Amino acid sequence: MKSLERKVFPYLMLLPMIVIFGVFLFYPALNGLWISFTKWDGINAQEFVLFDNYIKLAGDGDFWRSFIKTMVFTVLSVPGIYVAALGLALLLTRAIKGSNLFRAIFYWPTMISSIVVGLSWRFLLGEFGVINYIISLFGGEKISWLTNPTAAMGVIIFVTVWSMAGYYMVMFVAGIKAISQDYYEASEIDGAGFWQQFWYITLPLLKATSLLVLVLSTVTVIKTYPLVVALTDGGPAGATKFMVQIIQETGFEKSQMGYACAMTMVLFVVLAVLTSVQFKLNKGGSEGEN
């Protein structure tokens, strides 16, 4: 009887987590997949249309243009977040005065609501914003930060990196502190400098942390919505209208829930593919030999 209890007990401990995942993750995902095969306005009865939504989606130019913009935004933002977070972590794990204060300062943007971040930068970079006002005081021409398509995309990327780097910096700080100092002491005896230690010790031993940062930042960036809407509201001529905004407008403004769910399934596949590629490139994210 006791042996049976020992076998059953671990599964009973997992039961609450299984229920939570089932109710809030698996059921909504499966329900969304089902809705993608229907024509539904969110109120009236669903009409099963099989692959009609996906066939329509294949020829939807607006959606695929937003897909390309989302991929450009992701490809440019994620490396920026990675480099900024790792650079800050390397700086703040060295013996410098006030490092704890600087960690708090760099982490602070991650604690602010995305909408507040977007509105704050819009106040700074708008046509009549603070930065343009300062430029005009020195006799310069106002810069179309948010009304020029290229500039608007650049601003979105910059603000995204600024607001997220501190969060992933904390992960890198933890990863760097977990590396044994014996490696660095031995390398110093061999005459290795900072960059040699970074390339041959720090970076290889941060492989698992790097994988985690890349996967989480990719998912977060692709799903970015409040920040983009608050800052540019799709930008000039839809220059910064990404996939999530298209999905939101289709589902809730146009009341085409089935079609919006089909878009969501495409977004899910994109995330799955990108995550799989990152795991493949990082060889499963093994930390290396310690």
C-alpha cells in the first residue's frame, strides 16, 4: 500500500498544475484551432467552413505585409536586446562602484507598463515633442521620428531594446556569476585578456542562458502590441502595423473571429519554427562542461 502511495503521490502533486495548464493553455489553444475552421462573429452561432479562412489568408496582402514587417522588427530587435543585455551584465558583474544602483536603474524600464513606455516616448519624440523642441531651440529642423516610415520602425526597435534589455540583463548576470572563477584565474596565468576570456570562457558557458534569452525575447517581441500602438498606432501608412495588431483589428473591430484565429495559428507556427531553429543552432542549449 505504501509503495503504491509513493508512486501515486508525485502525480497528485502535479495535478493542480495539470488542471491549470489544461484550463488556461491547452483548452484555449484547441478551441482557437477549432474556431479557425469556422465563420464566427463572436456572438452568433459558428458556421463550419473548413479551410476557407486559410485559403483567404493565403491571398491576404495586408496580413503578409504585416508578417514581413513583424519579421524585420524581430530580426533587428532580438539581437539588439541580446547584445545590450549581455553588455550590461558584463559591465555590472565587474568590480565597479555603485554596480547595484546601476542594476536597479537599467532594470527599471522593465517595471513600467508598455503603454506608459510608449506614451512617454511619444511625448518625447512626437512632432511637437520635447526632443524636437530642443532641436528647434538650436535652430535645427524638426525630425519626423514617428511620421516617417523608416524612422518610425527605428524608433520602435530602439524603444523595444531600451525597455527589455534590463530584464534579460538579470538573467545574464545570474549566468555569469554561476561560472567558476577558476577558469578565469587559470586563463590569466596563461596571459589571456578580457576579450579572450569572453570568447573562450564566458560566451561558451552562457550557452543555455543565451538560448533562454533568445527564445523568450523572440516570443515577447513578436507578440509586442501595447508598446507599438501607444507609440506609433501602426505608424505612417501602416509602417509599424505588426501581426498582433492585424489579428486584434480583424477579431475585435471587424468581428471576424474565425479569420483572426486562423491568423493566430499562423503566428503560432512562426513562433514554433523560430524556437525550433534557435534550439537547433544552440544544440539544445547545453551549458558546456564545467
